[in-house]
Amino acid sequence: MMRRGEKAFTIAELLVTIAIIALLAVMVVPVFEARSEEARTLTCQSNMQKVVSAIRLYMADHDDTLPPTEHRPEVLDYFTLSPGTAGPAPEDNLWCAWQSNPYLRWPVLLESYVRRDVWQCPSAAIFGGAKWIIPGPDWFAYVKTYESLWADGTYQAGGPCFGGWPTGWGGTVTDSIMQRQLGVQDAAPIYGGAASGAFIQSIGTTWWPELTLGEVADAGKFVIAGDAGVQTMDLGAGVMAYPEICALECGNCARWADWEECASLAADCGLFRYTPTDGSFLRNVSLRTPYARHRRRFSAAVPMWERNGVNIGFLDGHVRWVASEALVDDAREGRLAGVRSWGPPTWCASPEEWATNSGGQPTLW
């Protein structure tokens, strides 16, 4: 009950008060969102620092040498024969043998130096992880024994060639061949995500097997780790710059020519769910900038492509944030080392140039 002399709010005053509260909310919410994103970026940066430090510790314990690849002749010879109908081309035998060996995966080799959960970034929307789970220490005998179940193309083309992991990394999936299930699906979470308890990875590494520190001219510009999408091993520059687009650099050469040629292949990784497939996305930087992983708060006058970026780690042990387009330019112009570029020869600016770059293998700028 109102006392004599007290004045009630009018409807106009109430509306003005509500409008002021709404305006304050509109102003405050983006601040909280920016703060939250900044916290996620810093968490990712901290995790990547731990990964890079683990690589350095591993090298210190192994004569300043990066992790090995597969060398056993019987393994290389087997994959050279392109087992099943979905095996690799003969020239890819080293790649497939290394991919299939679950005990040569870097997170597995580095487990005594860094926890498994450190390989994740809280901002990651697209990620990879433990895929093909192969039981037992004699993985090679097992893969050969059950070749017909993984290499006929009816389950998943390529089988363990596209990522073998030991039991214990797939969570509830302990044997992909018998369970007919992967620990982590391709392009997760777009195509179904991961099994319960499976190892998730959104920080990837470049791949320079058995490279020594003495072979690196400048460890301070040699990229060894970065934000990654589904491609977490042998991380390419395009995926590193835009990790939420899993096939951006499918048509690249060392000069980053003809990105528009990627449109159809990019759709295979889910790019069609986000962007036009007419090539405009790949030619127009303003369309692809939202797919960087981390947002930095800058003046509105700063172009979006200078505000959106990723974290990258270097062989000397330091980690830094870099705008995605700056990373592309730095890699292309040679200001970074250790960054590979992928691309079929028919899409290169010069077939002769491709022929001189390791016969079609990933190249170092």
C-alpha cells in the first residue's frame, strides 16, 4: 500500500528503465563473450606450450632428434603392395606404414612428457584424435590377419593407413576392426564425434621424422605445432591457418595458387556445410576469416582477418598467436620454416615446380 505523498512510477518511466537495462545488457554481453574467448585462447596457448616443451624434452632424451618413422622392410613392403582395394599408392608406402603403426604417433610417444588432455583447445569446433584402434603390441600381424575386414572399402577406405592407435586411446572402442567402429570419426563433431573416453586432439604437429636440431637453421622460426582440425599429423599450413576448415589447402602448391580449385574436394570434409562451393570462399579472404580458431579484441577499424588467428609453436620452445592471413603470408614468403604445403600436380602453377618438390610429397618453404 502506498503512503500519502509517495509517487508511483509511470508506464513511461518503467519503459525507459527497461530500455536502459536492455541497453546495458547489450553492451555487457559482448564483453563477457570476448573475455571468455580470450580465456579459451590463453588455455589453448598454455596447452600448446606444454606440447612444444614435451617435444623439446623428448629430443633432449634422444640425441636432439625428433620422433622416428617406420623403417622395417617387411612393413614397408607390405604397404607398397597396396593391400586390399583401398590401400595406398606404392609411392606412399612410407607414409601409410608410419600412419598405421599405433606406437609411432606423437601423442603416444610423448605420453611420458605431457598429459593426454593437453592436446586439446577449448575453442576447437573441428578436431581429430584416436581413430583406428588396433589391439595388442604386434599390430602389424593383426592388420595383416584381418586385412579383408579393413581394406575392402565397405567399412572405411584406407583402414589403419589413415591413423592407427593403440588400445586404451579409443575409449570404449578397443578394436576398430572387430567392433566396426572408430574411436574418433573424421571431421568430428560434424560426422558423429568421438566414442566415450576416446582421445581428442585439436593441437597438431608438423612431421619431420628423425630431424635433428643441427639440421635446423633457425629453431625460432621452425614451426613444430599449431592449431589443427582433423589433420593433426603432418600439419599443413592451410589447415593450421584455418583449422575449422578441414580441406582448405587441398589444391595448394608452394605459391598457394588456385585455391578456388578446392571447392569440390573441400565439400568432402564438410566445407559445403559452411560456405559456398563455387570457389568464392577460397578467393575471398573476408569469407574464410571466421574459420580461424581464436578471436583477438582490436579496434573495429582493424580488418577481421587481422583479428582472427591461431596459435603456433616453434622448435625453440616458444608459442605465439598469429593472424591467420599473416601466417599464410609468412609461410608463402619464407618467414616461417617447417611449414608444408599440399597439392596435386595438376593444380600447381607449374608442373615443373611440383616435380622438383620431392616428387609430389609435402614441401618445405
